[in-house]
Amino acid sequence: MALPTDEKIDFMICDAVRQGPDGKLDIAGYYPTGEIKLDPATPIPATLNLTFVFVLKDGEGRFRGILRLADPLGNELLRFELPEINKIAGFGHAMMMPVSQIPVTRSGNYAVSVELDGQKYQRLVRIYQ
């Protein structure tokens, strides 16, 4: 068993994604900069529905995973245990995690992390008006 290396993990934020039988991802509403700008007329607090995608390009083995989301102050908004991940050597593995009703109470960097067998892989998402 070899855990993925952080530098070989791609991260995407989008509205929705699905994986076709040929392995390709069909992505809707992709945020290419890792930033989400809310309409200035949107009253805060607000909620967002987003899908987080972590693509594991290396590593191999069966891993237990946890998805976490924290607000700009470090308060944990979500903790979700993932189904067991079976990462096959030499092949990419896309982890697609839709999250509904994310509470946005302030602008700032929200931390999205996946932990695989205790190893944390964290990415920041800037949400602002």
C-alpha cells in the first residue's frame, strides 16, 4: 500500500460532475480559479451546493477516507466518512463529493480536505462577494 502524494492530486470545484463508463468526467459549472464569487445582492448568510473533486494520480491500495469542510475561522462545517477507496496503481482515481447546503456566513478561505488513512490532503476555496 502506498498513499497518494499531495503534489499528484488535482482538485476541482464545480456545480456537478458524473463519470461516464469510459472513465471521462462530465463537468458542469466548473470554477477554474478555485474562487467562488457570490452575487453582491445575495444576502449573507447564504448556502451553496458544490461538488469537490479530488483526482488521485498516484498511490495504490485500499483506503478509508474522511471529507471535511471548515469555514474561514476554522469551524468544522462538515465531516463525512467516505466509502472505502480502491486506488489501483498506474490508474487515476476520481473522488467526486457533492455537498449540499454549505453554510456561507462570511467571505474568506474555506478549507476542503480529504483524509486517507490519516493522511490529510487540504485545498482552499475562496468564497466572497
